Amino acid sequence: MSPAPPQPPEPPGRTAFERAEAVLVEQYPRLVRLAYVTLPPSLSRHTRVLLAHRAVQHALPRGPGGRDPDGPGGPDSPGGPLEELRVRVLRAVLAPTGRARRLLARTGRPPTPPYVWGLRLWPPAGGIDEAARLLGEAPGPVRAAFVLHRIDGLPEEAVARVLGAAGAAGAAGAAGAADAVREALAVPVGESLLPTLRNPEFDASVVSARPTDLLRRRRGVRAGWAGAAVLALVCGVLAADTSPRRTEAAPAAGPVAAGVLDPARLARVPAEAWADTARVDFTAWPARGSRTADRALLTRALGAWAARPGGVRTTAAPGTATDPPGHPPQLLYAGNVPGAAGVPGAAQVPGAGEEPGAARPGDGPGSETAVVLLLDGDRVVRYTEAARGPRGPRTLDFARTDEAGVTTAAALALTRDRGGPAARYLLAPWIVGAATLDLLRAGDAPRPLSVAADGVTAPAAVPRTAGACETWPALELTSSPRIVEKHSFVLADLGGLTPVHLTYTPLPDGPSAVPARQPREATGAAARAAWAPGACGLRELGGAGVRAVNVWDFADTELPDGAGRATWSCTRASGWAGPGDVLVRLRVPAGPPQEVVRARSTAACGRFGQHLLVGTRWRSPAGHWYLLAAGSREVAAITAGGAVRAEANGRSLTAPAGPEGAPVSLTGRLTGGARITALDGGAGGRD
């Protein structure tokens, strides 16, 4: 018998394609980790997990072509399949194309992730989620460069090549990507995190999952057949009667919403859960209030959230989703509270059939409002109606709460009294003391604020949104020693559902070897003195979705002509999504602070923008004009060019000013040799 003819060799392109697939499968956890950390921090953990997996699974070339992984250097060599996969993953999460690009340009949101019915997914605590949280304020290319260089161990030139090929820097190409690499090397992420992320046993693709609708799925077969008929019946009822009570039946009748909108399935936390958990945030709040067992009220709240019937007015903080819940939310509060519910400055979506200027629940002297607070993942929802019944106007208010903690999850606004103006708050169960203070009067002592047994405060004055700024009320809260000893902090009401945490970072002292100071609570004498001159500026932040505001005194300067000593401060308002706005002021011994520069959506003056250089023209009491410049603690020398040419060693520069309006450039040299440019309304950067 003659031997069988030899089989023809497999096409090279097909071999390369299959080997690329093998590389993707082998490196899948590393690629998912890269995608997850690079995705925008404004997304929920569930959404980021799904988008990261989709980006990696779509990274394989569509055709059987591809580079041969047996080229020089192996799969991880320049141009190898692993590098090509990294480029495709980063292109998907940083620079989407086609329909994804159009969606991002139109809505500012990435493509809708795939759906996983009946489950919520998130990465385990610590590890990759901790890295994503620490890097949340940094731009996407910086987060990607951190993973590639600090975790995956790629050299800087390889990182720059991958980012450039992925279009991370747009038209700037590889040069912009190299800048992102240098910025990533300066990110002060704790070194203790890196060994955990590099551990081969740590799999970034491992996620935790919890069911959301077990009972519904058990009944799904029967309810599925009946659902269409019930829905048709409800639609007929809605067409005949559009009263609020009728419209709420629509979502509750369908099989999909039956479990989610059942008040009996609302999550309720034990009263002492906050004292026995390492996660001290809104998830540790127990259900409080006199109407937590009022099934009718809770049904109306859930139904209004899902159906948005006529007469329900909706407000949402920027970046907060208002879609119905995907699983039964957690009940935080249900009860009657004196006053009206309002969130001035928030984005408003009027309910169907609502008349402009319609009264809000609780309007009028001596009235009460029924309030329901619900927690759904990374957002809190407040439902209100008149305590006398649901026939009047109703509201839904949404606010973000992702990554909230002891301070940012310490209070929620319940109602507001427009005549005061004043507000009542529901305090966290770990708060043992409350007081009010005036930020404009640094020397005044806080005044005690009474709190009921269910955590509801007495009326507390809130800042006026218009007119003269003569006072700026704030809350000073004290945490229980069971979680933090001798810990008090300050919250400011900017008109939203969640008050804003105020902090203070004092001047650096000693040589640059002294570690950088971290923000402190705005309760001490120095913090109160720093906040007093600029507290009225908080009015500009109303409705901006701000979670915290920090005043950083980063430098001081001896003024010429014997005018005394001035302090340079940077006020940073950080939003829930990560980026923030900054305002730099020069506080002089006499007179109001002088505004120096503003910048929006910047990392400056934050954890990832610790190097700062600014300058301004200043007129002395003697009538002379000077150029004043100052830098943060690592600035070793300052050089002025253009209309003013001067140099100075140290962190401050003073020189006679040039003609008004003449351009002046400022450059600073850091102690490590790197150079920075002055903040100019965008963000200071490295040369």
C-alpha cells in the first residue's frame, strides 16, 4: 500500500490568527486589568467590568490575518500579537471609532455594555479596584501607562509606542503618549499595592456576582405567558385614567418589574451593621423613619421611579443615571418631615403634565413632606410627596454616591424650608454629635444642633443662593469613637441631596524632604482662617455634582514695599466622576483675596497634580506693579520670560512687572530636575 500523500501546510495567515487567539486567551487577565483601570471612573464597577471584558474579547482581529508571533522577540516583542492586542484594547476604551465614537461625542458616554440578566458583577475588594480608585482622577492615558509600565513591566518607549498606536494622544501621536508615560511615572500610588497586582495568583478577570431576581426567575415561566396579557390590560387602564395611582400600576404589573418594585424585597440593614464592617458608607445605613412599614408609600415611591408618571418632577446631579433600578434597592429612610423637598440648581426633568412653577411637596408654613430615601448601587434616590396624601405634586431627586466614605456618606438632605432658608438632614448612624458654624466668621464657636433618635436634625440654616453673601452656614459633625476617635469634619450644603465635604491642606514647612501634607478636616483655627475669605465662592458650585472641596495653602510670599506676607492658596472642587475645577487666589494681609487663575476639568491641586506654579500682577500700597510667582513644595527655582525676565531660587519670585497685557511665561524647576509650566487656565504640565 502506498503511503498517504503529505498534507499541504496550513496557511501562514491562519496560523498567525490562531496563535494570536492563543495569546489573547493566555494573557486575558492582564488585558482585562488594562481595560478596567483605563475605563472612565465615572462608570459603575458593574459597567466597567462588562466593558472591559467586551473590549478584550473584541480585540482579536476579525480576519485570519495578523502578525506572525514567531517573529523576533516572541509574542511580546515590538509588533508582536500581544502588543497588537494591547493596542486594540486601548483603542476600544480610549479612542473608540465608528458608532462608538459618534455615541461618545453625542452623549459623553461609552457604548452600552452587554447585559447580564439577573446578576450584578464587580471585582473583589482591593487589587484592581483599589488601583482604579486611586487612579480615578488621572486621565485615561495616564491610567493605561501606569498599568503597562508599573504592573506589566513594559519599558517607557514600549508604553509610548502602544499608546501612540492606540491614538491615546490624538493628533500628537507618540509624543503625546510619551508625555502620558512621564506623567504616569509621577503618580504617587502606594508601593504596597504593586506586589498584589503583580502576583501571578491575582486574576483581574475574577469578579464577584450576586443574583438580583431569584424569585422572579422562579416564577418566570408562568409569569412570562401572563405578562403580555396583563400589560395590555394595564395599557388600556392607563389610556382611560391617568391619575397618579393608576399609572403606578404599569411597571408593577409586568413580570420583569414585579420583584424589583415589591416593597417587601427592599434591602434593610441591621441597626448596628455600621459598627461591624470595614465599609462605612451608605450601605451600612439602617432603614429609619416612622413609615418604613408603610407599604403604600413605598409602593408609590418605587412605582414613580420606574414609571415616571405625570406630576412627578425629577432632578439629577450631573452624571447621575435616572433609569429604574435593576434590582431591589436598599431602604434608608421613610417618614414624615417638616418642610419642603427641593434641590435648587440640579438638572430638572419636569414630569409629564406638570405645570411650570407648580408647587413642590410640603410648600407652605407648617406643612410636612413624606420622604423616602433609597440606595441603588452608586446613587441615592429621594422620593417626596405631601404627607397628607399622594394627590399633590411629587419629586424624585437623584445623586451619585460612588466611593463615598465616613464623611461623604455622613448626611443626606431631607427637606428644605424656603422661608428660612433652612434644611433638615438625615445623619449617618455613626454620627454622635452635630453643630452649625459660619464659615465667614472664623473666630465663632460652633453651635450645637439637636438630632432626633431616628437621625433627623432640627432645622439648620443653609446658604442663600442669591443676594449679598453675609453668612455661609455649614455643618460640623462628629464621628463615633467606635470607628474614628476624636474625628470631626465640616459639610457644606450647596443645594444638592448630598452635602459637600470641606477640607484644608496647610502650608508646607521645612525642606522639601518633608513628606507632602494630606488634606485635613476644616475644623482647626488655621483651616477656619483659610476658608473664611473665599467661602462665598462655594455659591458658584451649586448643582455641579461636587463631592469635596479642599483649600490648599501651597506657598507664601514676602510682599515688596513692606506690604507684609501673603499666602497662595488653591481651592479644588472635586466631582464624583474624578476631574475637578480649581481656583488659585493670593491672600494678602489687607483687603480681599486676589484671583490668580481658574482651571476646569484638571488634575491640578489634587493627588495627581501636586506640582503647581502660578503667577500674577500685583500692585503694592505704594502704587508699584510687580510680577509675583510661587510654586508648590517641590519647586526649586522659577524663571520668568517674555515681557519680564527674571530668575529666582526657591519657591517664590518677585520682579517689577512689565506693561499690562504683555505676555509673560513662567517655568519652574523641580528638585528632581524636571520642569513645569505655570497653570494658565488649563493645567500646568511638564516640559
